[in-house]
Amino acid sequence: MTENYNISTDFSNNFNQTNFHTEIAASSLSSKFQYIERIDSDIVVHFTESLSESEKTILDTLVTNHDSTTNTIYNSLININLNNNKINSTVFERVASFNYEGSLKVGPIQNLLFSSYADSGITNYTVRIFDKTNNLVIEESNFTNTSEDINELTPINNIPETRATIEVLIKKTGGPSNKYVHVNSITFYF
């Protein structure tokens, strides 16, 4: 027996077959559940027998509450601890660098997180990730937080395919000379 749905009308174009399979298998419908078949934008859910009206309501609720997000699993990371590095420069200052073997060898840089904040009185601060070998900006963003927070740099572009030296550059904008940007750690995820 089958129940039919459409990705566009029933799932609002957000469908993850693996997640939906897990959601059904974890429900009270698991004993009757067989498999999910996707035919273009149609979803056919196969069961060993017809669903009762209350079971159909459960399945419809699973469709409505379906979570299509996927969790990214990283293969490796590079964590650089800067031990309360204080940046006071209004021009880019190198605070860290590392040798990256390239996306062809270790995979692309998928995410970049760093722990940082600026003293109050600083307008903002800019973090630039720079491929020194190929003279390309990988990512550059401005931040304004004045309490320590974990910030994310996205989107990540110009990822080198082969070995390159990657630099982390930071500068502040505004504020007196006794006001600093504080960066404690930077983590690259592959």
C-alpha cells in the first residue's frame, strides 16, 4: 500500500529522503513502513498494509514537520589558538598563517569559525582570509560585536586546489589607539 506526496506542494520544495526515512522509522508507523520511492517530484511511501485514518494523520504530521536539513560532517580541522591576540592596527595585520595542502589533497575549506570581539568605541573590525601564494582573498567580513562571540566567515571563495600559505589578517576601523580587537582562536574546517 502507498501514500503519495509532492515535494513542491507537500514539502515546500525542502525534502531530504534520508531524513524522512528516519522520521517515519522512528514513528509509530515503523512496523508497517517499507521504503520511500522518489519519482521526479513525487514521493511514494510504501507500507506493508493500508494505513488507518489516525495513522494517515501521523504520516501527514511527519510531512508537515519534516526536517530537510543535513548535518555537515567535517573530515578534519585546523585550530589556531592566538592567546588573546590584541590588534590595534587600522591596516591589515597578519595574526596567523598555516600551510594548506590544497582542496585536491585534503578537501576544500568548508567553514571557518573564530572567537573574537572589539573593545567598545571601535566602529567595526575586518577579518580577511588570504591565499598568499596565489594572491587571492578567500573571505573578508566586517564584525561589530563588543562581547566575545563565535563568528563565522562565509561565503568561502577562491579555495586553492594545490599547496598554498593561508594568512589570517585583521584590522580595526575607528576607535582610539588604546582600543583593541581581540581574537582568541580560529578554526578551519575541511
